[in-house]
Amino acid sequence: MATTTKIRPRALLRASGGPRYAVALAVDALGTGLLRPFLLIYGVTVLRLSAPATGIAMTAGVVVGLVCMPAVGRWLDRGARSRVVAASMLVRAVGVALLLATPTGHVWLFATAALFLGAGNQAWPAAHAALVATVAHGRERDAALAGGRALRNAGLGVGALLATVCLAGGTSALQAPAAVTGLAYLTAAALAWSVHVRADPAAATAADGTDAGPAPRTRALLGANVIYVFCLNVPEIALPLVLLTQLDASPVWAAAIFVANTVLVVTLQVPVTVLLSRFSRRTVLAFAGVVLAVSYLGFLAATSLGPGWGAPAVAAVAVVCTLGEIVYAGSATALVTALAPAHALGRTLARFELSSGFGLAVSPAAITALAPHGPAALWGSLAAATLLSAGAVATEKDPEQPVPPPAGPRSPTTAGTPLDQPEANKPLLRPVPRVATGAAVYPGLRCHTGRIPGQKRI
């Protein structure tokens, strides 16, 4: 089945929320990259806290962020979109302000700052996905989500590079990047707020032909996602640990793999997502699990080469792992938004982010616990668990979607129920006609709404 895979940048920008929102994402990512990778170093070296106390405070921030997700989901389901995105940025700005105000040795104030930063970091992905799902639909939405991830990774990489340069002036120089981070969050929050995207819950319910009810319980998908997200910590935790402790390799190899991972995600996330749009999202997500499992077995074979050839082999396999990560990231959130009924989009995304946050929280402990038992324990366990997760994703039945009543065009302010099937002979990103007016939406935005002829429901 042929699918047009030409990427149109202007259409992609519109589907992503518009120019101002794209600038907000870039500024937010730049600020996050300046501080987030170095928060532990900031607590230990600038504030003179013990490493265990700093780590516990950061972990508590992540946990509090996860606890806040149900409230974020309910807020989104009341129609808020850009306000939730802006709030997630503003909360992190408060966290940075508290961090800068923390005197040396005061662990509780640092813990409070970490709580605000953790809550904002956990709330942002669901809020961003809900906003994109409101202004774009179908495969255009998938490409917009992929574009947002590529832009965010680029900002994170540039921010981390700038912070690394600042570290040349000593660890105390981290206070300057922290201050810039706070300003970046404030700027991004103002820009995101100015977009004024909001959904109409009543119109969403009418478009679905349903009464407001609970979010769909895709237990297999959520459980599999906990394992899938381990791949995000492989370049940052698993590979440096293996290279340094098992292969006696130079730290340069770990740094090179991390840089290559960032560059590949930035350059390939959108093209790969568009290329795979000819297949159903669930099929692509299951395929991502297979690719990741193959890469884990590749790491097992590479580490068996020992010092010398082991490090280059690990670096080569890391490219395959990154491709699996790209396929996973381009299909997972897209599948969740496609399965969610409009009235429960926020709660559905909140549950998905809960599974992602839990996986990211436990993966460092799991990786560091398995690594001392040898490569087979680490990579064999990851490969087996990921293959089982891929099988669960492939075999789970989609929740039944109600057939909407025949009516006029759907309001552009509601995130409808997109369909998880390939689109036949349709350009992925294309100019679309203006739709009927509804509640307020981003000025000048035109997005595809309604059902495409020939599409099937999930």
C-alpha cells in the first residue's frame, strides 16, 4: 500500500503548534540541557551536600512528579492545553529559583527545588502530547510529535554542551547556567501561554458520541512501555558502565556514543516516523521492541570480544539500539493518542507517562544491579523482557471505539479519536482546508479534521 512520505516543513510546523510554540519548546529544551544533566553535580559540589542525600532528593522529585500525573490528566481533560504546558515550565522556573536561593549545606531546600523540577519534568510530556493532538490529527500528528522530540533533543544537546564549557571554569560556575535555565523556563512559559490552545470537552464528547467516562485500560501496552523505556537509559547508564568496568575502555567511547545517539535522534526521528507511517502504529511499536532486543543481543556479543575490539563493536551496535529508540519514540505516544477517546485524552496520556516515568526511575537500579553478574545477565535479561513486551503489544486488542454520529466538521479545538491504520495514497503532511469555527484555538492554525475516506477504525 503506497503512502506519500514527503515532509513539508511548514505543515509540520503548523501541526506542531505554530512558530511561537516551537520557539517555546526550543528555549525550554535549551534551559533543561543546561542544568538537568548536572543537577547531581550542582548539589554535591556547589551546595556541599552528600551524594546519597542529593540522590535521594532527586529521586523524591521524580516520585512527586509521578504522583502529580493523575491531577495533570484531569486538568487536560477539562480542556486545558497550552496552560498546562506553560504551568509545567513555570513550575520548573520556581524550582530553579529555589535552587539558586539554597544556602550551602541546606538539603531540605534543595529537596524542595528538586520536587518542583521533578513535577514540571513529569508533567510536560503529557501536556505537550495533548496540545499537539488538539491541533493536528492522524499521521500529521505523529510527525508533529516526532518533530517535537527531535527539536527537544537538539536543545538538550546544545544546552548540555554549553554547560560543559562552563564547567571549565570550575564547578561553582554551574550557578550561571542555572540562572540562565530559570530565565529560559520563564520565557518558554510565556511563549507557550501566548499560543492559547484549548479543547472543548463537551464538543469532544459529542464528536465521539460517548458520555464522559474512564480512560481505556491498555494494561499490556502500559506494562510493555515500562520495559521499552529502558532503552532511553542505555546510552547514558548501561553503556558507560559496561565500557568502563567490563571493557576497560576510555571514557571517550561513552561520550562519543552519547553524542552519536543525540545526532541520530535529531536527524532521523521525523524521517523514520514518516517512513513507517504506511504501517499501523501497533505494528511499528512491536517492531521497535524486536529491534531493541536484537541490539541488546548485539551488545552481549560485542562485550564478549573483550578489551580492544569490544569498545568499537559496542559503538557500532549502539547505532542499532538508537534506531530502535527512534522507532519506539515515534510510535508509542502516537499509538496512545490514537487509542484515547477525546474526552479521556489527558487521563490516558497521564497513565502512559506514569509508566514511562516508572520505567525511567527503576531502570538505573535494574541496570546497575544486573551488570555485576556479567553481560549475559544484563543484556540477556533486557532482550528477553523486551521481546516479551513486544509480543504483548502485538497481541493486545485495541479498545473498541464508538462510531461518531453523522454531523458537521469536527471542531479544531477538540482532540478527536484518530484512527490507527495506514492512510492510502495520502500525503502525510499537506495543506488542508479551513474547518468550521469553534472555540478559540491558535490564531491562523489550520489542521486536518474529520475522517479520511478509506480509513478503517481501530
